[in-house]
Amino acid sequence: MRVMPDLVIRLLAFALLFFFTLSSLSAEARADWTADFVPPETPQSVLRVDLPEDLDILTLTTLAVELDGIDITALLSLDDNDFTYQPVEPLAGGEHLLRLVLLGGDGTTTEKGRWLFQIEGAAPGVAGSVAAPSEAEQIAQAEALLRSATFRADTLTEFSSRVLQQNIGHETNDNILSGGGDGNAAFASENWDIRAHANYLVQSDLDQSLTGHPADIGEYDITADFTGDSMKGGMTLGHHDIGLQTQLVSDFYRRGSSVRLGTLDERFEAQGFAFGTSSVAGANDFTGLNDSDDRIKGLTASVKPFSDGIDDIDALKITGLYYDGTGDGGGIGLEGEGGDLGSSSTGSGWGLVLEKGFDQQRTRLRGEYAHALFDQDGSTGEAPKDGSDAISLSADHRLFEQGPVVFDDVLEIDVGVGYDRVETFFASLANPGLIGDREAYSAYSNIYWGALSGNFYLLDETNNVDDLASTPTDRLRSLDASLNYSFDPQSGSMEWLGTPYVGLSGFVATLEREKTPDGYTGPDTDSLSKSVTFTVGSSYSDWYWSASQSYARFDDETNETSDTVNHLSGINAGWSVSDRLDIYGGTQFGVFEEEDSDKLSYNTNLSLGVSAELVPEKLDLNLDYNLNLANGSGDTPDSHIVNSEVEWTFLQPRSNRPGLALAVRGSMEETNGSTDSTENETDYQVYMLLRVKAPFAFGY
């Protein structure tokens, strides 16, 4: 019986929800704030960074602290919204530097504080020496280190009551409790680094619940990493991937578990893993491995036989992979081949990857071979088990070790070539997005010259790799290219141009019949597709604009389908009227023509939005309007959609203090049939909401 474990998990989920709701909240970070530093009195004293009392949790999660150039963020504690650091060893006598930086989402850093402080106590004639701590002090430091931990959460819970409605096509409860939260925890010691992340979902309307339960976890992961004198390892439970991109495993992010072990110099690394093949949420299948018919397991191992150490980034790396499992393999192979796509598939495979760099990765070579056994309807189905191979070869090269300066700008050029051969029925449960049945040659180049960037990609691909006698062979050849240029901010008489940018992209592709089998009665293949898009725009201190024009054409030389032409024009703009009012919007106009039948279709889309802080830190308004007009051949009803919300915050959220707000949210959709009045309809609904926003953080 699993009733008790499930009940315990649900009670824990509800307890966490209640705890988060009463203890924490999320608020937008303030852009300008300062921090103070309290220097230590002795080499063993705690260092304290005094942060603003109202600093929100989201900003806290993006802060980092460096001591003498070493990142000590993982060792920090949070004491009443202040960062504290207990030195692992007494600080050496002399001058020290402490920095507080804000980490941006794009990888940039902003220094929020820099403090130089002096530590006294160096023994005469011996720079940097201090008196050894007592045994009691050493025990206290060890306990502080072992117990160093942080926890941060961001939650939002709301009660909504529908007070007005008309023509709502789906049945939902009038009164709903909903929300969610996201939590992060970290623990660090001398050898261990443990991190955990989880989110939870609340939805009292079970028909709208993701898992069918009123409260449940969504995704989570728990990772523990160990670093020793010569070995390192770790384990992960929850949603993650194994960090490989191969023909057998690629972008396989699922719930499961993995264990890692390797040498500190990275000459050898191994990993064992087990995952469910389906996306999972909720606590019922906590590990993701409850169903033996929906599970894969495997092993990877990497070795650098000639490596000189961790800094030898050019060393030859050999990676081996094996997996085996059962899961959903629908849609594998050619259409009409195989058996029941609705049954479980079985699969296994092994592969080998070789990677080698030269001249500090200026040149990179990669080769991969994979063999897969796949039975798309399992051992009980009629479809046979297919054994197939896949090969991938690639070479990348940076033309200049240090790009030359051309007209005051550095020129960088990357080039590469590739070859891929994936047999017709090659498939892997751990790479469901793989495109099979292709033999492809490719080449690319990336160019960066100051504010100019360009990308080019050539492809020559054929199908029917297994030369099936009854299947035609087609050949696809294509060229994709793009050019973009970002100007410097204009000044003087050209200041009205702001900071402009332009872009041009396009592609041309031909699809032709390479070989037609005898007696084949299916459609022929001979088509040409081409497209070009031009974009231009600019940004200013308080507003921006952009415009685009696209042209696409498809010519079917076999006359099986109509030749088509598509024109699409668009313009978007936004204006920050003040720090309390933003206005944005855009429009698109499209013309689609079927030349063989002389049919024309027109589509116009208009969007407008307003975001306003009507009363500072009290009353907020958000309003969005969308208009869609379609006419011409194949006319469809016009639609007007409005979404709006007014929120009154009567208790501002602060770190470790919940905030409360009342809101009115409404939506309306009006449909007008241009040629049929029976299609006219107006739908709307209005909700009253009570929101509890709660950020929570602590550390010790």
C-alpha cells in the first residue's frame, strides 16, 4: 500500500505552502541601493555586509561576494537580511579587499560595494602571520562551516472569485485557490556542495490542475557534489540531463537519478543514470522511476589518455555511452512503416565520441558513431526490431588566433564543416527529437567585425539512406544567411536617430527527386522555396521602435500544389512616459496569395498595452488589447480581445514578511462574422482576487 507515503507527501506540500505563504514574498528589485560593510575587529571575527532592510529576495539571489578575489558566496550566511561570513581560517595580517557584485542575467556584473580593510596582528618580521586559534575557536569554526546553509523561496498564492461571466465555453469553478512557489537551498562545506531546487503548484479546481491534485510539486532537483584531494563525484535526483549531446542522447531533460565519479584532473569521468522517458510532475512518481515500462538506464565514461591536467583543454577526449530501456517511441521511421505506434517501444544503443582540440581550441575536431536497436511496438508487436547506425563528423576552425584590426575594428571569422549519416530506422528513446533517414553535408561560417555580424549555413541532404526499393529518394539543398549591424548611439545633428540597428536574413531551398523507383505512383517532388526579411529599428533613452518586411515564395514545379506568395509587414514601438507609465504596441499586415487559383487572403493584427503605477507602491494597472481582422478568400471572423487588471497593494511585501493585495481581473473576447452574423458572439468574465506574495530567506 502506498497510501501513507502519498498522504505524507501531500501533507508536507500543504505545510510548505502554508509556511511559505505566511513567511515570504517576491517584489521587484530596486535599481539604486547601497550597502554598508562592518569590518572585523580580529582575524577571526565575522565579516558583515549590511544590506537594505527592504531588499527583495530576487535581488538577493543575484548577489555575490568576493574576498581578495575569491568567490565566497557559497559560504555566506543570511542574518536578518545581512550577509555574514565566518572566516574558515583567521585572516592574514595586512590589507584585504571585499567586493559585493550584482550578477546580470546576460553574464555582466555590477559592483555594488568595494571595501578595503586592515587586519592587525602580524607577528614582527613575519608578514601575514596571526596567532593560532584556540581549540574551542577551531571547533566553533568547524561547526559554523558544517552548518553553513541558505534557503530562499519566492511564492505567490491567490484566491479568485468570478463575479461576472457570459458565454464561457469551459466549465470552471467560480471560486479558486491557486498559486505556486519556487525555492532554492544550498549547503557548503570543505568538500561537499549540495544544492536543491523545487517548485510547487496549487490549484483547487482539479479539472484545471496539472497533476489532478489540489497541491503538488512540479519540477525539482537535488544535487550533491564532492571534491577530494584527487577524486571528485556527485549525484543528482530529480529533473536534469546528463550533459551530453549525441545521436543517442540529446536534450533529454527528465526526472530521474544519476551518479558521477572522476579524477580531479578530469582525465577520467564516469556517470550512471536512470530516467523515465515521459515528462513527469507531481509527487506520485517522486523519483520518475516507478514504471519499469517507462524507464531508461545507462552508463557514460570519458577518458583523456594523453592529458597533462585540467588546463589541457586540447587533450583528446574519448566518451563512450550505453543505454537500454522501454518507453513511448511513437512516430519513429517512415510513415506507414512498423506496427502500433500507441504501444511501448524498446530500445538500446551504444556510441563512441572522439573530440580533439588544437591551439587552445582554435581548431576542434569531433567524430561520433552510434548503433541503436529499436522496436517501436515492443516485443509483443508485429514490427521487427531494427538495428541501425549513425555517424557524425565535424570540424570547426577560428581563422585568426588574434583577429586583425580592420578600420579600427577586430575581425573574427569562424568556419566549419560537417557530415551526418543517420539510417532510415535509427531511433533512440533518449533523443526523441532526432531527425532520421538523412545523409547530409553542411558548411557554415560566422563573421564578427565590430558591430557587424553575419552567419551563413549550407546544407546538401538526401533521404532514403537505406535504399529501400519502394521508396523514392529526394535531395534538399539550402542556403541560410543573415547580416546584422548595430550602430553606436548617435549624437549632435544625428542624435534623432538614437541607437539604430539593421538586419537582413533569408534562405533559399530546392527539393528535387533524386531517384524514383519503378512502379511508383506517388507524387513527384520538385519545388523551390525562398524568403527574405529586412528589419530596422532604434532605441532611445525612453522609447524604442522597430519595423520589418518579409517576402516568401514557394514554387511547385510539379503543379501538385499551388504556387504561393506571402508578404508580411510589421512595426512595433514602446514608450516609457515616466517611471510609472509604459505604453507599447505593434501592428502586422499580411497578404497571402495562391497564384494558381488567384486567391488572396489578408490578415491584420493590432496590439496595444499599458502598464501604469497609478499610486506609487499601491495601485497598479495593466491593460492589453488585441485586434485580428481577416478578409479576402477564405474569410474568417474578426476578433477583439481585451485583458486587464487593477491591483491594490495594501501591504507591501518585504523579505521574510508577506504582502497582501486585492485585484480585479477581467477578459473579454468579441467575435464578428464578416459574412455570417450567427458567428457574432461576446464572451467575458471578471474575477476578484486576494493575493499573498511572500519571499522567504534565511541562513546560518
